[in-house]
Amino acid sequence: MLKVIELAFCCYAVTDMARARAFYEGVLGLNPPTINESEHGQWTEYEFGPYALAIGSATVFKPSPDGCTAALEVENFDDAIAHLKKQNVKFRIERSRRPFAAWR
């Protein structure tokens, strides 16, 4: 069974991280406590109380007019993955050592 604890963050895909950061930081005045760059892509996170808004740029994470991606904290990650697979959820990105897994 999947037990959701809380909303971890919402993330919008961007194609130009420098331009997106200029908007979020320069225009909106947000301060990013988390900035990551790796072989998987770029990630910048802005915290608002207990929640976070993130922007990300990666080959597997494309901008969409359908909205953002929401990441949910779960009680037991392995149990959650097993539950989703039993429900025939199709994963866009398989489990990895990254701190998130994306599915549709």
C-alpha cells in the first residue's frame, strides 16, 4: 500500500535554466537554498514554509502546457514502488540514486 506523508515539492521543467533563474530570483525575488547540477541535469529549489517550488532542466524532463510535476513523500519508498507497479503504473524514469522518481 502507498502511504503519502506530504507534498515534497512541485517542479516546473525549463529549457533555459539561466533565464528561468533570472526570472524567479531577479523578478520574483526568491532565494534558492538548493542548486544542483549533475550528469542528470540541473535543479534549483525555492522553499516556501514547509513546501518547495523547483525548476529543473534534464533530457527526460520536458516543459509541458499541462502543468507541473508534484513529488510526494511516502512512508516506505520500496513499498510505494511495488504498489504502483502492481497497479500497472508506467514509469518514465526507473528507480535510481537520485532523490526522486518520475512516473506518469
